Amino acid sequence: MRLVLIEWEDSFGCSAQWREIPDITPTPLRCRSVGWLLYDGEECKVIIPHLSANDHAHSLQQGCGDMTIPTSAVLRMVDLAETSNAASSQL
């Protein structure tokens, strides 16, 4: 699986009170998500930010926090490089 950053556009709003129409401005929300790309389809992308090791003798690999993003909402997708254990242990 590839580690990716996906920048995507989402709905924003749902005000809690009545507002005058001229005061309402269209403002889509730009979001960023990082995870392992499980599925890269024409209709959607699925990323998983948390994965278990895939070499456990008594358990299949597991993921947590999976998120499905409609492809039509994706503004860009960038591959991220993994760092070595030595570099990440210094964090």
C-alpha cells in the first residue's frame, strides 16, 4: 500500500441560526488526510491511517480509522515517503 496525503473538498456550514440571505457566502472546506491507500477507484479513494504489522504469527493485518473520500472531491493526492526506523526514533 502507498502512504498518501489527499487534499479534498468537503461541505461546510449548516448554521445554527437564521441568517439574512446576503450574509450567506459559499465556502467549501478544504481538508487534508494522510493514510495508507487501500483502494484507488474511479468513484472513491479509501485510506487507513492506522495499520497493524503484517507479520504477526496469529493475526491477519488489521486497520483502524478507514475513510472513504469521493474521487470527485479530491483536489490532489501526493505520495509520501516512509522514513527509516533510525530517523523516526529520534522524534
